[in-house]
Amino acid sequence: MPSKETRPVIVLMAEDDEDDLLLARDAFDECDSDIDLHSVGDGQELMDYLKGRNGFAERSKHPLPGLILLDLNMPRKDGREALAEMKADPLLRRIPVIVFTTSKAEEDVRESYELGVSSFISKPLTYDSLLRLVNTLSSYWCNAVRLPYPEPSRC
């Protein structure tokens, strides 16, 4: 649990697969991280959330994230399109984005870094591997780095 002096890191996960989202939620809960996980189902919802439109205007319920976990292959607007839009926006481009996808294609890795991602991670195949990954992410993003949102953002 966060102490009175700290606030949780807001992580926004853009994921269209309900099973993957539920597993991620379970892993974040199990690792007892200081992360407040929010989610959207596709790239269009991601941009609506980030820009505070279409039901996401209330920042107390939908705060700007300190970190985004982004699936590449989603309906309506895929992760690549959303990433390009985020990185073109002066306020949103400072939010670190981790591509979190089933893809292992070199072209996806290269294109993601060219578009400005902080990391590219292929989704683990087992829950134990996912749990180890979430623990590592939580440790790094909550303890080792300083994030831009909310200001100041520290675990």
C-alpha cells in the first residue's frame, strides 16, 4: 500500500484481449505493486483517455498516466497509429510507452523504437513469467525512475 508521502504510479494499459488484461491485473495485484492500473480496449479509447474526451474528461477518475503499456494489434486504431499520435503531441510524448505485445517481428520492434517507445516487450507465455515481468517493471518504474505524471510522480 502507498504511504501518505507517496502516490501510486498510474499505468494505463491499452489491451483489446480481455484474458490478457485480466491476467495482467492479477499479476499487478499479486506483486503488491504501488501501481494503479487503468485500461482501455483499443487505440481510439487510448487517445480519448489521454485527451480527456468521450467519457474520460474527469481526471480524478481518469488521471494522466505516468506509464503506458501498449498492445500493437488492436481494433479501430492500432497501437502504431496511437503511438505516432501520442509522440506528435507535446504533452503526451513525454509519457513513457512500453509496447507489450504478442509480436516478435523485427519490423514491429524497429518501427516501435522509431516511433519513440521506451521498451518493447513480447508478452510472456506463462503466468509465472508474467508475474516476474510485472515485478521487474514495478520495481524499475516505481523505484528507479522519475515519471512525468502526475506531477511529481514517485512511488
